[in-house]
Amino acid sequence: MYVLASPAAPGGGASTEHDLVSFLRIFTRRKGAMAVTFAAFFLLVVALTLLAPKTYTTQVQLIAGNPGNPTQTGGAAASNLPILNALILASGEQSAETYAALFQEVPVAQAVIQNLHLNVPPGALLEHVKVQPVTNTALLTLTVDWSNPQMSAAIANGFGNAIVDRQRELVASQAETALTFLSGQLPPAEDAMRAANDALARYEARHRIADINAQTQSLVTSIANLDTQIDQSKVDRRQAQAEMQSVQGQLAGTSATINGGTQVAANPVLAQLQQQFAQVNLQLATALQKFTSRHPVVIGLKQQRQQLQQEIAKQQPTVVAATTVVPNPVYQQLQQEAAQYASAQDAASARYKELEIQRKALDPKLKHLPLETARFADIARRAKSAQDVYAALLQKYNDATIAKTTALSDVTITQPATAQMAVKSPNVKRNLAIGAILGLLLAVAVAFILDMFDRSVRDEMHAEREIGVPMLSTIPLVKLRDGKPEESWVRNLTVESFLQLASSIKYAAASPVRTISVTSPMRGEGKSTVALNVALAMAEIDPRVLLVDATFKSAAGEAASDPGLAEVLLEKMRLRDAVQSTPYGTLDFLSSGSCAGNPMRLLQQQRFEIMLAEALETYTNVVVDSAAINGNVFSSAISRLVDGTVLVVSQGQSDVRLARKALRRLNQSGADNLLGFVLNRVIPRKDEYAPLYVDAVAGGASNGAGGSRTPEERVMISA
């Protein structure tokens, strides 16, 4: 027998089990919505994944800084040019974050576009490039997103090579400046050397001077060496001045700082406009309650709202809240070079002055030589000086050429990007897995949300908690096929449920209950079927049961054509003449009859009470099928005249708010004889109830008395 569960015992074990069952039943009730939600979300993820543009991400690994520079290793300088050495020594002092900012400069992007022949603007290209420093290291990871893996790898390597070349160009540009200056100085020096040598040769030939004494030769050599050093000092000073001017020109066109990063925040103007828009909406709603839509106040508020909408549409959702400024490494390097050139220029000037003093000190000694010897010494000195100057310029030119061709960069590619290592996005397998997980979570959330806002009766426990009256029985939902239940065990369960309901009604009150009104909050909740079947069940327990149709309407919504209750109440027909027999021998039926006028007027007379008393003289029980309580007022009047009232609610259909409203209407009408409620159309669970009835179905149900039907076979069931 299907009975109510006993109350939870103290200790919380039963309560915990109750909560778990209620939790699991949410999924059972909402499995359809959960399936639709999951399928819709999963299909959306599949569609977006398949339709989304394919993106391939490649990355190149670089190391910034010169780990082998002389300041760190104590090694020798990279070249014979002190300015170039200073530049190399200065490299490696910048942070990885600074180099990350340099990677995303427009000149670097322009170089990549030119090298790869891309047809995109620099700003658009930089949107596909991300540079991320590896914390606490000099490593940089540059990633590029592109529509095909080959171009993605080419762009990534292009950016790596571009920054390497740019750093190399910074070094090579200084050598280029030196080459430009030395190229202009070498031809005059070569001409001067040739002229001096020719003059020396002519003087020797004309005066037949083969040699001079050692003292004169030493003096001439010393003077020649000083002249050479003086000339070299002049060249060094002019070279430093030329390179200084080049660096100063570059400094004028270079910013001292660059943006290291930005912080994005919500647009405060947009927030203020949205707040004003909400206030105007509130004022407009208040104004519409007081005035018509043509009132000037309403029109003005609508115009103001439209203006605010236009302003909101123009605003950006975010703005740059703060910008991190870092020193520009190129500017710092140029400053260091300028300082080095200024120092070199000062050193050359000081050396020139010192050499001039030494040179003037030797002039008196040269004057004491014989005229011919002195003339020869002077010509020889000029020739040697010219040779030394030319040799020094040529050496510097060769050094600058080597420095330009072997210029070093402090950024090195450690791992180039390859198309084979490209990561495809979106990842179909990963997206589908994530979509399945999120779809399941969304389906669960939808189930809980629907259950939260669903006011229908969910199950037995929910009905008892929300309605607040005892539950007499539950009636399972029977699905018919060709007029017969799809599951035989459900029929047996249904019979047992109606027998249980008849027994519960009999013992629900302290005094005998002979007249029962069966009603419901609203129409369509199975009230009439429950009334018929409980009358049949009572007819099996006690003989002679009368079923009265007090709805005053047929199933089609029209008044019944057969005489019945209306004629009895109008005293047009006696009760025994209006009662109809049924195929079930112990059950009789009284239809609602042809109702003429207001049914409430018929019930307000004492004829209905007299009719009930007359029926009880013949019948053991009278079951009254009343109309829905919330649909009319005469159902409450009928409930007030019977011994007990049974309220029928349907699982998944009846609104608990309407059920409580029906109870209030019964109390307000003075009907305080509510026995309880019946939960109709409960979805049966075979795993819970089938074992009780499978054997009975397999063995058949027959009392063996001439083929007559058993009580179970005689009870009707609900569709």
C-alpha cells in the first residue's frame, strides 16, 4: 500500500535524506529543460567554434642584454674605436620590460611590413603581436596571432630579426658617422703625403744629401713624431666634433621616455551618464503616472532621455587610467655617446695643447742647425708627418669599416618560431570539452532557477509544506494506450491509491464522514476523475454510494440535458427518480441536470441540505463533485453543508498560491471541515513501486466466481 512517509526522527538523519531526495528530484522534474539548455548551449559552442575565424599562434624566444660585455666579464673592448666600445659597454643595462616596449614601436612594425611585403598598417599589425617578459630573467617571449601558421611564424621571426637589426643599426650608425668623416680626410692626407715625399726627394737630388748625423736625425725624428701626434689630435678632435653633431641630431628627434604600459579603467563619464539615464527613466515613469504622454513634462523627459542615450552611445566603455613611463633606451644610449664624444673632444684638445708646447720647445734646437741641414730636416719632418697622418687615418677607416660590418646587437633569438609549432585557435576538442562542462553547469543553474520561480506543486513533500494541510493520498499519472494503461503495474498502483484515499477519508475526522465534497483550486486538475474513482472505491468498502455532479456544467461547458440535481433542488423531480444507475451495481449517479438560473440561488435554499439528508437514508456515502473553488462561489457553499471536503491538486500543474487562496476562501465561507488534499497525477517510479505489484500482474486478478470482476477491475482510472 502506498502510504505517507513517517516524520523524521530526531537526530537529523531523516532530514538529511529528505534534503538529498528533494535535491535530486529537482533534476528529475527539470530534466527536459536541462536537456534543452545543455543541447542549445553545446550547439552554440560548436557553431561558434566551427564558424569562428581560425587563428594560429606562434612564438619566438629572445634574450635581451649582452651577457658578454666587457663591464661584466672584464674582457677586451669589441673594437678599436672608443665611442663604439662605450656603446657596447652601455648595452645590457636595460630591463626586459623596456625591450618589450621597444618591440611594439611603430618603426619596428614598419620594418617587418617592408621585409615581408605585408599590406597592413603598423597599428593593425601590432594588435596581433604580444611581448611578455619572463619574470626575473632576461628572456622575452614574442607571440603572433595570424590566419595561417606560415605567416604567423614569418611575422614572429620578422619582429625578432627587426629588433636585432635595429639594435645593430644603433651601433653601426656610429661607425657610419666615423666612415663619413674619414672618407673626407683620407684624400687630402694622401695628397699631402705624396707632396711631402716628392719635395724630400727633389731636395736630396739637388743637394746630394745622402745622410745626416745621428743628432740631427734624432731631432728631426722627434719633431716629426710631435707633428704627427699634433695632426692626429686635430683629426680626433674634428672626428669627435662630427660624431657629436650626428648624435645631437639624433637626440633632437628621439623622445626621452616611452610608454612601458597602460592601466585601463571604466569610463567615469559613462558611469555618470548611465546614472543620469536611470534617474531620468525613474522621473519619466513617475511623470507618466501623473500626466499623459503629451504633457510638456513627459515630452521634456523623453527628449532628455534620448540625448542621454546618444551621449552614452558616443562614450567608450573604458579609458586609460594610468600610463607607465620608462626611460627610452635609445635616448639613454645616445646621451652616453654624446658624453663620450664630449670627453674625447676635450681629451684631444688637451693633448693638442700639450704637444704644441713640446713642439715649440724644439724649434730653438732646429734653428742652430746649418741652413742646408735644417732645410733638409724640415722637409724630412714634413714627409714623415704626412706619412704618419695618412697611416693613422687609414687605420681608423679600416677599424670603422670592421665595426660597421661586425656590429653587435644585445638582443639574440634563442628559439625561432616555426609553422609546425603553431597553436591553432579555437581548439575544437578543448572548446567542446569546456562547452560540455559549462553547458552542464548552465543546465543545473537553469534547473534551480526554474525550480525557484516555479510555483506549481512539485512533489508530495513540497505540497505538504506549501499547502499546509495533511495529504490523504497520491494518485499516479496513468498513460493510456488504446484505452489501457501502458504499464500494468501502474493500474494496480492506481487502484491501491484510491482504496487508500477512501480509507483515509473514512478515518480523517473524529465523527463519521458520510458526505464528502471533492473540489480543486482551478479547473482541469482531475477533480471529477478523483471523485468518480473514490466513489467507486467507497462502493467496494460500503454498499450503496451516490455520486453527485454539482458542477452544473458538462465536460463541454454546456448545461446537462438529462434531469438531475437542478431539477431536484427546484422540486421538479424527486431524488429517487433523478438518480441514475451505473454498470457498477453499488454506485449510483446524480447528474447536475438542466440548471435554469443562478446555481448559487439553488444552493442557498435548504433544498440541497434536505437532498443530502434524503440521500443518506438510502446511501451509506454521498460523494459530491463540486466545481473549482477559485472559479465560482457555490463550491464553498457546498463544502459548508457536507461532512468533509477533499481538495485535489495536480503535480506540476496546480499553483500553490491558488491552492492557498482556495483554502482561504473555504475558511472565509465557514467551511472548516477540510479533511486534507489529494496529490493527483504523480509520476510513478517503477523502481519504488513496481516490486509490490509485478507479482500480482503476473499472477492475474480474479476471484474465480463465474468470471465476475474483482474490486480492482471495477475501479476506473485517470488518464
